[in-house]
Amino acid sequence: MQKDKAFETVKQQLTTKRYEHTVRVTETAVQLARHYRLDVTKVELAAILHDYAKYRDPEEMKRWIIMEKLPHDLLEYNEELWHGPVGSKMIERELGVDDPEIQSAIYWHTTGKRHMNLMDKVIYIADYIEPGRSFPGVEEVRQVVYEDIDKACWMAARNTIRFLMSKNQPVYPDTFQLYNEKLGRNMNA
Ligand SMILES: [Fe+2]
Ligand SMILES: [Fe+2]
């Protein structure tokens, strides 16, 4: 799928605000892809499509989780977490995008996980640091991302866990695993 067609497609699926977020995530992801010598076209398409499922009806997403045999424990967590895994399947079935790397990056963009590949990391962190974000601690993450993307992902997971815990919200286990995976060398960060 070409870039222009992809933008056009997601524009119809998203609110104006979320579409603008998508444009910024794409710009950020492309810069990171160039820096880390990834396939820019592929990363760009993953970024454009990353929130494709964001505004689908939760009941519809629930059906996809069951139908596509996605982990059923997702249903015990906030609906916010569903659009990544569901989106990774929807882009294949509805748009014919069946690239496993693109699908993996979209699948994990909200929770992160341990053993992410470089493209997973780029989409995860681009979504977290795009210029419209103002989470506490995001500036620190922006400062390290071009030197150490693993540290940036770890910091993003740590900040997300802190935020969710401060609100007494559940944390998806894969986010904890991302945090734990890199804890050893970031103990003093
Ligand atoms: Fe998202
Ligand atoms: Fe997003």
C-alpha cells in the first residue's frame, strides 16, 4: 500500500486530532528509521497505520480478539490496549497489508514487550515521544532516543507504569516485562 493511499484510508477511520497525531508519529518514526538505518518505507507505512483500529466499536474489537485468537487476557484489561493487536489483524484483512514486521510493530505499539525488534521499538517510541505528547518525563526520553533506543523504551515503559499505578490502573504484563528486561543496565537512570 502506497503512503498517500494509507494516509487517505486512516483519515476516514480517525478523528482530526488522532489523524494529526498519526502524521506526527509518522514524521518521528521516519526520522528514527533513517537514524537507525531501517527500511524507511516500511516504518512509514507501519506508523501511518498504527492507530487504524483506534475508534472501532469495543464490541467489534472484542469479536476480532476472539475470532483471530488474540490473547483473551486482553479482554480483562482496558479497551485502550485492544486497538494494537486488533489493528494488526484488521490491516491484513481489510487493507491487504500482510507484512509481519508492520503487523508486529502495530500489535505492540501501546504495551511494548520484551524482545522487541528495532522496528517495534521505533513505532513504540515514536508514538510515545511525537511532538504533541506532554507526558511527565517525555522530554528526557526525547533526549536519549537517538543515542540509546533501548533506554528510551525502558524509560517510556517505566513512566507508563508509574502513571498507571498512580491512577490505580492495571498494567499489562508485557509492559512490566519490557521494564524488567532492561532494568539491569538502567538501575541508576
Ligand atoms: Fe495507539
Ligand atoms: Fe498512536
